Amino acid sequence: MLVPDPKAVRKLLTRYASLRIAYAERGRPETARELEDVSYTLCVMMGTTDVYDAVAKADALLMAGTAAAGSGTRDRGPRPPVERRTVGLRTGADHPAEPLAESGR
């Protein structure tokens, strides 16, 4: 049996989730069409006819890949900390959240 590339599966799952959210928020017809296309592609890639089964199989595939990668003997060492930033917003008591480009300050 052919196994899909985990990177492609992850990318498709991300797109599927983003479109589900966008469609729930706005309900635009073009978003619905794109969601149908992504759902179909996910079903074909995972060998199912139901998108919920496809998502479950995709999650299982990615979890299996993560578990297999984590069982290696090579020590990769600790990961460096990730710096979290808020880009483009000015906040504070005297500055409500506003885009910097539009603030004129």
C-alpha cells in the first residue's frame, strides 16, 4: 500500500482546518468550493470516501510518524526557546491595539 508523504498530509490538514474556520466565520461560496476541493483531495490521499475518516487516518499517520521519529537513538539535544512576538500592533493603557502603519505616530 502506498503511504502519502507526511509533509503533504500535514499541509493539507492545515489547509482543511483553515478553510473550515473561514467558512464557519464568513460562509462565502468560494470558500465552500475550496473546502470541497481540499476535502476531496484529503479523502483521495487517505483512501477514504468520508472526510472525517480521512482526517482521522491523516492524524494517525502523522502521530505514527512522530512516534517513529521520537524512538531514534540519536540525541538531538534541547531545542532553543521560541521567541513570541506581536508584530505590527501597539498596545498599552494609552495606546489601544491599533496597526502601527495606520497610527501616524
